[in-house]
Amino acid sequence: ALQAIPGASCYATCGAVAYGPKRASAVLGSLDLSQDKPTDGAAYKASKNTWTKHLARAKRQEVGATWCVCESGACGPTFNFP
């Protein structure tokens, strides 16, 4: 919905969607955002916050943008933290 308003594309620098870390490097570049595997739900949430913050900062600097929107989530049969 960020691009739904006429003229909004004049303010967008770029965009990317990556599902899964193995394919993310093809879309996002060779950023080293590796972290230790979380051991519980709280650690998982903290790791996602850290990952998205670092990714947003790196991409914002890379393209010279003022803002970068980055989000992360988890779902599917391998997600087992509440």
C-alpha cells in the first residue's frame, strides 16, 4: 500500500522481497548478517529485530535513502517458537 497513492513512486528508490536466507543474498547482496541460532522464542524475536535493523541500515546507506522499510517474519512447518 506504500505505492498506492499516485505520485508515490517518485519517492521510492528501490524494493526487494527475499523469502529465506539462502536466496536472500541473491536479492539483497552479500551482507554478513549471520547470527547464532536462537534457542527460544524470546531469542528468536530479538534476532529478527537485530537482523532487520542491520539490513535496513545497510540498504539505506547503500542506496543513499533517507528511510528504509524492512520487515521480517516467520511461518511454515519449520517455525516452532511461539
